[in-house]
Amino acid sequence: MPIYKIADIISDIRPKFPTFEKNAKNYEYSGNEPAQIKLAVKEDFLREKYNENMLFSIGELECIFMSDVFNKKILKYNAIFLHSSAILYKGKAYLFSADSGVGKSTHTKLWIKKFGAENVQIINDDKPIIRFIDNDWYVYGSPFDGGTGINKNIRAKLGGIIFLERAEENSIEVLDKNSIFSRIYKNTIKFSLDDEYAGYMLNTADKLIKENYFYLLKCNMNIESAEICEKFLLTGDSYGKAEKNT
């Protein structure tokens, strides 16, 4: 049974069905360090859930429940997942997070269209991991990608976290620190946390907020939204209405 290294955390994950092993092939670990995380989901539980909801294969359901357990356990290692689409651009990772249906994946595809697939890589299109390690914040790919199959086993320094909202006109601003926690909380693990793990989550989220930049991008999902966002993230400048209309 393979051992995996996900977000630089050695993980002994024991799937009952082949779906996870296929998804996690690029995360296999061949070193000698002991596992820091061990997890498995009982087969009887999976079959019960499958009988209740047959929209997913039983292997896909196993991945969903293993993701929930894994994302709880990594809280102990200064790590937290954020429901988002994460890209690698000019050496840094940028995460785009939004409510379901707003279009986070649509927006990151605009980056690829505008700046080229040779310059923009999607690290994970659903559940990238953010971790404080080596005295800095990094973003990691993981095999838990919401079934999209879009993930890479890479890490990059965190460049910024952008929350998306739909609007008729495109604009971007730096978010006030006091408004950020509720957005993170809505898009990370919060169920099945006992007091210990809730404490880990709160501490990591608090440190993440204090030490990083967060943005609100109001966008209409045309390619200009990627242009405006990229310019603001890299230079602190955005296209104003006067410039846009000239």
C-alpha cells in the first residue's frame, strides 16, 4: 500500500477502492520518514452512503469522505484548505475563492486564455492547501480536487487570496482584515471539529489573515476581469473607469 506526501505531510491513507490511488499517483512517497497522518474510511459506512446517494461512484464518495478527514487532520500542522481555484503565476500562488456558481474556475481559465498556458498553471481547482512552513506561507496541490482531476503536486509561495463576487463592472480592492474571517470560514472545513481541532483552525486562520493580503474582485467574467486583477496584484494599480472608457 503506497504512502503519500501531501503538502509536505507524510500520509498513510488506506483506500478501499481504486479511485483515490489513481488520483494520488503523483503524491506517492518513497522515503523513510514515519507517517504523520493515518486515515481510512470504513467500507460499511461508504456502502451505506452510496445507497443513500448514487450520484457518485463509491470510489468518488470515498475520496470525498477521505478529503474531509484529511483536511481536519492537517490543521494540526499549520495547514488549512480553502475551497478555491489556485493558480501558479510568475512564481507565486494566487487563490480565487467564491460561493458555488459564482465562477472561480471560469475566472482562472480566463487567466490561461489571457496570459497563456505556458505562464499560468492551475495548482488545484477545488481544494488547494495553504500551509505555514519553513517560516513562510505556501500553497500546495493535493489529490483532493472535488473530482475535477485538475491538480498538480507542487508548492509555491502564497501571493494572495482573492474572493470573487459577480458584478456588471470589474473592480478590485484590498479587503479590510475584519471582513476576511467570515469568508475563510465559509470556504474551509468547519464540520466535525472538536474543541482541539477547532482551536487549530482558528489559530491558523488568524495567522493567515494577519500575515497576508486578501482582495475582493467584483467581476463580470469577461477577459478584462483577469487583466484588471493581474495588474492590481502585481502593481497595486487597477484600471479606473476613466482609463477604461478611453
